[in-house]
Amino acid sequence: MARDMVTFVAFARVAASDRRRPAVVGAERRVEDFRPRPRRVIDRALRPLTDAYIGNSPAVGDFVQRAHGVAPEVVHLVPNGIDRAVFSPEGRTPRAPGGPVPLGGGGRLGPQKGFAALLHPPPPLLARHDVEMRIAGHGGQRAALELVAD
């Protein structure tokens, strides 16, 4: 599905290349220095057709400048939103003293994200704290992570 989306975005940028069209924006949501060479070539070729880029963090903004070879002025940061109806740190119950320290993360469960490292916390951390690991997400590594977690 990701490859289909890349193809769609590339064709959309080419189709919108007529200068009478509205601005074309490329959005990046992750840092992918491991991107295959053909994809990097396509990204660079589409640079003249792209008026602005949006990233969801400073790290992604830096990546866009590096990967696409664009000036900082055309890269805009729009952080991911937090739905306060779902996540409300003000209303949560504090952790009981002496209870496990929650440690975890969420995102696309691929090898580049390093979630496997969360399932094997460093011994010095385990020597000092009772740790409860939590991982949320979907991706190719999900089944393998579930096997290790059980």
C-alpha cells in the first residue's frame, strides 16, 4: 500500500505541473534516509513541481531539506495533533508509588523504528526499576514483537 501511495503522490505532482494550478505540497511524516535510490531520484525530479513541503517534526523538516535538497523556507512544520477527548494527561490517575514504570512507544512497527529494543531494556534500567513495556502500532514486525512480548 505504501508503494501505491508513493506512485499516486508522484503522479499527482506531475499532473499538477501546469503553473495555472494551485500550489503543490509534498508531505513527509517520517525520516527515511534508507529510501531506495529510485524513490530518491523521483523525489528530486519532482522538486521543481513542488511549491512547499510539510513535515510533522523538526527531525522530519531537516530530513526533507537533506533528502529533497530544498531550502528551509519551503519546509513548514505542522505537528501531529492530539485528540484531547482520547488523550488527557490532566485526568489520568497517577502511578502508584512503587508500581511499575510504564515505558513504551507507538508507531509503524517496522525494523527501522527499533521497537524490538523496548522489549529488551538495558539491565541497569531493570536493576533500578520495575518496568512495564507497552508498544502500540501496526506493521510488518507486529507478529514478531508479539511473540517476543508474550
